[in-house]
Amino acid sequence: MDSSKVLLIDLDNCVQCHSCQVACRQEHGLDFETQSQWCRVMTIGPRRIGLELHIDFVPTMCFQCDDPVCTYFCPVNSLSKSPGGKVVINEEACTGCRLCVYGCPYGNIFYNATKGVAGKCDRCASRVDHGLEPACVQHCIGGALQFVTQKELAQMTSGEYTLRMGMVYYNSSKWKLKGEE
């Protein structure tokens, strides 16, 4: 698996088609009964930028945090950080207590009601192991989701506003931090 790649989300290109959500649910068997959505598109706005109104669509999934808070909540240590940087859940060890679900500050871990265990984005490990992109990236019609190397990331985000959340990078030409001109 190429653990050196990160997920780049270009907010300017998301059209809220929900293809990433559908692809993720199909890839991981997350039907309605599981009550899990490892990938979701959130809506922000409308808000004013200059004299124009904008509405933004933000794909969200597990950030694969540098110091994952969720791992501290698991009483049986079924969550761990892999050497490649991914936060993984050992479903066999998971007791379904849901403490990690409540402990994730971003709401990116879900209880799978069908299996009785916690689940989250695994960056489509089985696909990536076989040289494929994550399902959400492959099916993104606007090109908002990209699976890139650090070198590609630096080239693609040069001169843009970028926010790093673990192994996920959000990029936009419209978003600014307060106080920036």
C-alpha cells in the first residue's frame, strides 16, 4: 500500500453530487441498515465573499489524525495508528461499546448496527493495496478528491489556501483565515 499518499480535497471543485458518499457506501457494504456513512458531504453557507454569496460543499471522512483521540477511548485497544499513518480498527477485537464513536471530536467514526462494531474510513486499503485509488476519489465527477504524493500536493496547492487535518488536506482559492488579505 502507498501510505505516502494523502487525500487532497479541492473545495472549489465539489459540486455536492454525493458520488463519493455512494461509492464509499457501495465499496464497504454500508447499506441503510448499518447506519454508517464513512464519507459525507457537508454544506457550509451561504456566506459572503466580497460582494458575492457562496455556498461550499465539504467532503468529510476520517482524517487519520496525527494523534488520534479516538484511540484513547477504546477500552480494548481495537483502534491503533499503523506505521503508515492510518488509524485502523480491528473489528475482531471491537466490542461495539461505541466509546470511540463518542470520542472522535470530528464525528468520523460510526457504529455499524448490522455488524455490532465501530467502523470508519480506511482509505480503501484493499483497493490501494492493488494499485487503485480510493473509491471516493475514483468516482468524484468534479475532481474535488485526489489521492496524491507529498510532491504532487506541494505543486497542486502552491498559492492556494490549504488546511491540513492529519492525512487529509483541504484546499481552496476562496477560503481564507481571518485577518488574511
